[in-house]
Amino acid sequence: MMAQLTFLAMTAFSAALLAGFFGALHPAFDSFSHFRMHLSVLTALLALPLLAGSYRLQAVAALVFAIVCLATTTSALPRLSTQQAVAKPADRIVYSLLQMNLRFNNPTPKKVLSLIGRTNPDVITLDEVSGMWAKELGYIAGAYPYRILCDYPNGIFGVGLLSRRPFAAGTAPRCEPRGAMATATIDFNGVPVDVAAIHLSWPWPMEQSWQIGELAEPLAALGETAIMAGDCNAVPWSAAVRRVVRLSGMTLMPS
């Protein structure tokens, strides 16, 4: 009886794993992809005790499948090896961008402002810019005079873009539908570059999928040298992120 229950659970987790690879067909399938690491581990753990019983062939297949699924997530894992910092090239100017999800009700906003002061980035992209943050970010308006803050309908999950560098002449920053994306063309010493801050909703059954569709036009309008940063509320291997990459024509950065 225990072996049968274990086999049924292993089969259910394997089916959920498989469904996650068909996220392009329907966002409901894509929701399973966000739990690929969890489901892979659970499937493998359930398969191990079955290797010694009558379900050994099914257990071997499930174990191999779980390992293969887990391997598809490794590119998103943080690099464990310590790499030596690369010195800034002396023959060109280097600019930096800081991306942060502020947390709309962050109890320690001054720590965020302190971090910005220490890292001194040229451009900052922000998520969950609530009314509280609009006030807090006003304290660094002198350091970052070029900015745009976009309101989300609930006044909590908006995005923001702050810059030391001026916006390119003849351009204006934009808030895209529902405050899900802010875009600006920034002048980096004579070189105009589109910069975007994005914040997507949660996956299905929430509104993430149709929100990406709503952003299709502004994503496609981003320039060839554009940089986008933000919080997609989706794992890098998901169909949702692949769709954002496809619509924008961008390259997904590895971890």
C-alpha cells in the first residue's frame, strides 16, 4: 500500500514537471515551471525508495527525468566559484545600473538610500514604488534629478527609473500600461540608450500572461542597445520570461 501511494505521488509530481515544459501553450502550464526545482527534488526523493521494489523501472525513469529537469535550471543558479573582480578598462567610461525591488512597505527605507549612496550607480531601476517610496526617493532628487515614477492601479506595485545622466535630447520618459514598465532614453556621454524598468504580476491564475501581451508594443519598440531590469515574478526558464525576451529582442543575462 505504501509503495502504491509513493508511486502515485511520484507520478503526480512527474506530470506536474512535464506540464511546466508546455508553458507556451497555456499560462496554467507555465505556473508549474516556476516550481521545477522543487518538483524535481520531490520526484527524485520519491523514486529512490521505489528502486528496490516492483516499481523499479518506473522509478528509474522518473529519477532520470527529474535529474534532466533539474539540469535545465542550473544556468539560473548563483555562481559558487569566487571570481576575481575585473578592473575597469582605462580607455573607456564605465556606467553602472542598480536594480531593486523596494518592497512597498519596507520598514527600513533609509537602508535602501544608504545602499544607493554607497554603490553610487548611474541609473537605478525600481519595483514596488509605493506612495511611501515616492516621498523617500525625494531625498535623493539632487543626486538623481532625471526620473520617472509610474503608478500601479493599487498604488503599491509601480516602477521607477532614476538617473544621474540626462535623458536624451528630444525624448521623454514614459509609463507603460498600468505602471508595469517605465522607459527612458538616457544620454551616456553622447550615446543614447533605452533603459526600461519592468515589474510583472504573479503567474496564472493571476494576470501575468495578459500583462505581457499588453506590453508587447512598448517591448518591441525598445532600441537595439536597450537594457531592461526588473522583477518579472517568473523564473528565468519560464515561458513568461522567454516571451518577454522574444518580444523585446533582448538577450537574457545569466545569473
